[in-house]
Amino acid sequence: TSQLSGPAQAAAREAAPGPARPASARVLLVGDSVMLGASDALRATFGAGAVIDARVGRRFRDGIEVAVAHLRRLPAGTPVVVHLGNNYFVRPGEVDELMRRVPAGHPVLLVTVRVPLDWQDSVNTILRGAPARYRQATLVDWYAASGERGLLVDGAHTNDRGSRLYARVLADAVADASTDSDTSEGGT
């Protein structure tokens, strides 16, 4: 785990060679227009095994059904990346519902938001609290990683450089979560 934070961590991640990834990583990514805008970089990073379901304007509560529907068709243990909250406030009960409905054994990676709107800090606070309440939840701090100038076109959506960083941040988090779940199986 790196000790760098914010822009320094983002720059280091972009410059560093990424870990070797399988040609077709199994992962479910559910998001909104931020993820949609970075979908080419995500496909290039994760390969054909990635299921990317991103839609303009999607809110957290709508993403719950999307994630659950996909998980019915994906193998046990498939990591679930959820990057929602850019379009409106997230209620703690919505995170609780997601975590209740995702079957055990699926790592859930909750991605913080960077959006210049009133709800950004509230959403991030709620997401940051989830790993303390749910063993299978991991926080991916996109807010911290995306603080450097020159990554976003409007304060939320990525440019090409930001999309590559976004994909790398998510891929590193998925790799870490997969390793953590592999080493913790059988534990309490």
C-alpha cells in the first residue's frame, strides 16, 4: 500500500508500470457518465471479461438493481465496482441495501466521487464509512486520486489522461481486493 496521497499518488500511479493483469479480468463495473466516459480505458485495462454497465444520470439506488441483475449471471467471487453518487445524494440505507443484496463472496469496491456539486462531501463520507460496517466492502478513493489538475474536463468527467488513471486506479483496487479475498477465505 502506498503512503502517497492525492495528486502525488495519482501521478505515481500514472507513471508506474501496472501489475500484470489477466487478458480477460472478471469484474463487474456499475456507474454513471463518469464511468461511461472512461469505458474505453476500462475495456483496454480489464479486457473482454469485464462487464461495464454505465449510464448517464444513473443514481446510486438505480445501480443496486443493475448490479444484482448482473451478479445472477456472473461467477461467484466476481468483484463489483460501484461508482455512483455523482448525480445526487446517496443515503446510508442505499449502501446498506446494496451490501445486503450482493451475495457473500463478491468483493464490493465503492468508489468515491469528485463532482463540484453540493452532495460530493456527503456521498464520500457515506462511502468511506462502509468498509467499517461491511467486511466485503473496500473503498476506492477516486476523489483523492483525481485531485491533480489536467485529469478532468469539467470537475467530474475525465479527459484521456484522466480516463487512463481512472482505469488504473480501479484495476489496482480490484487486484488488491481479489488478493485480500483470496487470503481471507476460510477466516472469520
